[in-house]
Amino acid sequence: MARSNGIRGSRIGAGPMGESERGTMIERVSATFWCANGHETQAHFAASADLPEVWDCHWCGAPAGTDRENPPVAAPTAPFKTHLAYVRERRTDADAEILLAEALSRLRGNR
């Protein structure tokens, strides 16, 4: 005997669409932000929420502001550094020679 499932053929969330089932929608406001590259991004917020001064641009990811004529400038980012670059900042060549000599003497002593 086959088992029957009461919700066969439907999915979670299926049913009549409308406010009666999901509640009333909150009042919203739309805000427009511009980045330094001239891109326009629209975002929607609850009417009771405080609007942010800076928002990420939808197109390029740069910071965007509400003033079209004076958009915020992106903070300069440092170039990527490898672990070796950080080690070279902390150690001088003389320190490196001493550490290398100690490591080689330990390796030769284990033979």
C-alpha cells in the first residue's frame, strides 16, 4: 500500500500570496547613493530606520554617499604582502645570516 502525503505536490511557502497571510508590509523609503565613479545605487529602508551616510556601490564596491556632487572617496588600500615580506620588515640581513647559521648547525648536528 502506498503512503499518501498531505502536502504532496506543493512546496514550502506555497499558497495564496498576499498581506492577509504574511502580515502588513512596513512603510519603506528609497534612498539613492552615488560613488566617485558616477554609479547610482538605490536602496530601500524602513521609514523608521536611520539612513546610513555611506553605502557600498552596487556596481564597483566603492563607498557611495547621498550627495551626488561630493561622493566619498575610497580609503587607500595597502598592496598585498607575503609572509616573507613581513619577515623581511622585521629582520635585517645580518639577523637572517645568524638564524640561517644556527639552523644549519642544528641540522648538521642531527646527522
